[in-house]
Amino acid sequence: RLPATLVMWGAANFFLFFLALFLGLYLSRRYGSLLDRIVIALAPTSAAPAWFYGIFLILIFAAVLKLLPFGGMVDAPPPETKLGYLLSLGEHLILPVTAQVISSIFLAAFHQRTFFLIYSQEDYVEMAKAKGLSDREIERRYVLRPTLPTIITGFALTVITLWQGATILETIFNWPGLGRAIYMAVGLYDTPVIVGSAVIYAYLLALTVFLLDFIYALVDPRIRVGGGGRKA
């Protein structure tokens, strides 16, 4: 079930992560613009989960317009050629990925935008502006670089959440991934699958947090691994 989850959940989360990152950076440059106000106004829509939007997308684009399939990973029977298989997979990916993006993009972009705004108002950024540095250079050296640890943390946590998948979203779209496997295991009281999934996720989380300490030291010169505190 893992490859199916990596395809759907991975595509949705990676696209969402980088879209929110670049959109947040763009909004931080245009604070108070019309687009900025629209994103802030739509941020509360992220309170609804992805499967909620998925149901409406299925009703509109599959049931009414008949443009996209209701669910599944590929057509039945599967296409015989690799190109046909990939095209069918891409067609089945559109609705679940869109549901995930719609449910999270506005809040994620709002968080990134606020985060970049905080760093762009630091004294060293104002000093860089006074020196006459270009906006792109200021963003690269004085805004993006100090925020790298937080960005990397968000990306790493996004990666490990792929293990659990999207339980209800995969069920709604009949996607044969880990999330749907866990959903079926709950209904069948299949304890080994439920406990095993939770334990593996816990190990992945612990390993990720451990590795992040070393990654922070590489991307941020202010952090040193194994450095003791100063003596009084």
C-alpha cells in the first residue's frame, strides 16, 4: 500500500508545501495588497478537512460534469501501455490532490507569509536595505537563510506523515493506500496493523527529530552540535 500513498499523498503534500512557501514569500513582499487580503479572508476555509472538499469535487466533476473518474487509482481494467497507465493515474490523481490543496493552501500560505513578514522587519534587514542591496538578495541572504531551519522542519514532518496517508480521503476516493488500509483495519479490529502503523510512525518521527539536530548545524552557523554552555 505504500507506493500508492506515496503517489497521491506525496504529490499533494509536496505541491502544497512548495506552493505555500512561494505564495507566502510573494505575499510578504506585497503586504496589504488585494491578493494578501483575499488569502487572509479565505484562511478559515482550511478548517474543513480535505475529504469534505473531496465529496463536492466528486459530485461536481464526476457525477454532474462527468469529466473525471469517481475514484480508484487507474481505470479498470488497467491500460496495457505504460503511457496509458500514467495518463490514467494522472487523471485519477486530479481530484484527491485538488481536494488536499484547497483544504490547506490558504492557511499554509498565511502562516508562511506571517513568518516571512516577521523576519523581514528585523533590524539587520533594514540595514541591508539602507546599504542598497536588491530585494532578491535581501530575501535570499537575510530572510530565507535564517528561516531555513523552520522550513526544513516543516518539510521533514511532511515527509514522515506520508507513512500514515490520508485515512478518510483515501477511503472517499477508493485509493488503495496506507490510509485506506488503516481504515479497513479499524473496521475489522485488526490490531497488529493499527499498532504496527503507529509504532513505525513513532520511530520515523524520533529518527527525523534526531537528524534535524544535525541538519540545523549545517544550515545555520549559529547552531553547533555538541557545544557546551559557557562557564560562569
